[in-house]
Amino acid sequence: MTAEGKEAGSQEDLAADGYRPLRIALLTYKGNPFCGGQGVYVRHLSRELARLGHQVEVIGAQPYPVLDEGEGLEGLSLTELPSLDLYRQPDPFRTPGREEYRDWVDALEVATMWTGGFPEPLTFSLRARRHLRARRGEFDIVHDNQTLGYGLLGDVGAPLVTTIHHPITVDRQLELDAAPTWQRRASVRRWYAFTRMQKRVARRLPSVLTVSGTSRQEIVDHLGVSRDRVHVVHIGADTDLFSPDPSVPRVPGRIVTTSSADVPLKGLVYLIEALAKVRTEHPGAHLVVVGKRPQEGPVAQAIERYGLEAAVEFVKGISDAELVDLVRSAEVACVPSLYEGFSLPAAEAMAAGTPLVATTGGAVPEVAGPDGETCLAVPPGDAGALAAALTRLLGDPELRTRLGVAGRERVLRHFTWARAAEGTVARYREAIARPARPVAKSAVAPGPVAVPAGSASANEAVAAEEFVVPDSESRATC
């Protein structure tokens, strides 16, 4: 038995890797497990870490994560670290009542929203820092899920590991490229101003995890993080849940896709245009989108322009079982994204045995595999190529069967959450064993912090000085 294992006592006390169990704080500033990759990541990774024998405390803000329960998950818990929930439905961009303000961080959150910025990465990091410092000694490792806020620089009470799914600067550039007016471009720049903070913070992190080789290169190129500090740990699909089921009938002509937001990065507008072309040969072809129906914008306009109101259905808020059966019922799954840091929808569709049409945007090929072997691959942003691949697959049952079988085999070999958890724990142990090093002086700057009158204690104001940036830059970031 190893020295570390001996510290734990009996063999029954050890984690799956033969060492003592870890006490893990897993941070997520957004935790919706049904919409967006970050919430899905936290839900499935936390479950598998607990199954390996570790104590996992998820610390998150609204929308709060929904964690799995059941045998073997007694070590998994949720701690709510509430924000003001300014973007909640059905009242997004709301103004809180006077009684809702608790401290200066709340005031900062509202002020940033009022001026067109997105405050949550910064304000969650400040609240998390305060929370973790108050609980010093309770955790062996702190794992941040892409918050990348100033509050997480310096001492947070335990070694820090951060997951960056992909640099948000990629999203920012795609939205700027698609912006039709200078006013819209100015609005996009302001909304994404927090990426300047994330870039500074990322460069000073001792250990960064990412989900694909493509994302690793983007993190090095876009964020300036040293390559030797970025480690790839592939994520994956829940292959027990997403599995073939012959009792679920395929619906002729059904294409399914996931689009959690109406943003250029997801490429949904190209799939709408492709569907119009596909229906000239397959009139029964129709699209089911897992996501919220946009009321305006490019996707809504494309649906109206091509007369596809009856051929495109949006579903949201469905259960896991309903989602799996929806994917199983499709003749084709499609990932039309211009860029993905990994693409969980691709892995999940393949795990379910549903044949896939996917673009070559970002890390999608890393997940979906070679064209003609495990998927049909097309260039991103090419509606014609997308239509041709969909038409080919809808018209060839044998090809659909072959790709469906090969796709599931690929996921089982490379992309499961159990493998992801094992790789993540290995990086935790490396971070714990690494000697602590001070944060670079350039990470912080002296000077006063603008604290709303009566909203913060003197101690909080002093603590905030440790990570404030110069005034000329903090206004653009915060």
C-alpha cells in the first residue's frame, strides 16, 4: 500500500485509485444540467467522482445544479451560493428590490448588468473566494468550472484546478463577425468584456484542464496560457443512459439537434436553410431542436423565410428519459456548429446509436471521428454541404445502421464520464503534490476599490484590494 493510502487506514477507506479519498470543492457559476455544456459537465463529473469514493461538494449559483442521487453517491452534496439571479425567467435583466441587496458584490453585479456587461464570472468568484476562505482546511482541492474570475487568484484555501471548456473569446469573435451594425458590435464587446478578466486569470493558473486537443490549442493561442500547464481530459456521454433501444421506433424523416442558445456559434441557421433544401427530396423531413424557440433573430427569420414553421419543433425542459428517447427516435442527429470545444450532443447521439451528421468546426471531428466511418462530416457554415449529407443519410438505411453502430463503439472506447473522472482525479493529485507558488505580482494591482456606501465591511474592502485591476481596465472588464 502507498504512503498516502496508509494515511487513510483500512483498505475499505481507499478511493478507487488506491489512495485516500479527496475532499473536492467543485465550483460552477451556472449549473443548469439541461441547457449548456457547463451544467452537464458538473452533474456527470460530480457523480462519477463520488462513485470513485471521493467527497464532492458542488458549490454553485443560479440556476442551481441538479445532482444525481442513489447508491454510492452519499459523498455528493450541493451548497448554494446565490447570486441575485438577474437573468432568470420569466424576468431577465430584472432590477432587484432594495431589500435583496446584501453587500457590495450585489451592487457590483447590478451595476455591471445596467451598463450592458455580464457580471456573473466576476461576482461568483468573489463570493466563492469569501466562502472558501471561511472554510479553510475543509477541502483538499478546489476545482473551478470556467469561472476564471479575479476572486480565484491567490489563496482560496486549497490547491486550485480549473476547467476551461474553450475560450469564450471564440464566441465573442463569432458574434462580432455576425453583428449587422456598429451598435450591435458595441453591445457585443461590452457583454463579453469579462473575457479580458478571464484571459488575465487563465495565464496565472497553475493547472488547467480542457476537454479536447483543439481546445488546448485555442487556450494557448487565445489566452496565452503556457502549453505545459494545459492538460486534456476528454469528457463523454452517459453510455448507460444514452444507449440504443430497438423498442423505440424511428420516426421517418426526423432530424434532431441541440441548440441551447440562438448564437452564431451553434450554426442553427445553416441547418434551417439545409432543411429547406432536404425537403425538396424528402418532403417528410423535419427538425426537432432541443432548446428554446427564438422569437426573433436569424433563426426565427430563416424559419419564416423558408416557410418551415410546421417542420421545425423546439422542445425544452424535458427529462433525461424524454431526451434519450427523442434522440433514439431520430433517423439522423446533427451538430451544425461553427465551433465546439468538445460537443456533448455529438457524443450522446453516437452513444444512443443514432447516425450523425456533424461539421468539422473546432473539436467536433475529435469527437465524431472520420467522415464515412463514424459520421458524415461537412465544413462549418455550409448549408449546401449539410443538406447533401442529410439527404444522403435519410435515403440510405444501411449507411444509417453502419454509422450508428460505429459511433457507439467509438464513444465506448474514448468518451465516457467514468474515464473523465479518473483522468481528473489524476490531475487533482498532481496539483496537491505540487509545491505552492505565489501569484505573480502582475496579477494584482494596488489601489482603492469602489465599494458602494454601506454595502461592505471594512474587512471585505481590504480583501478586495488583493485582486483589483487598474481603474482604466477594470471599468471595461467589470
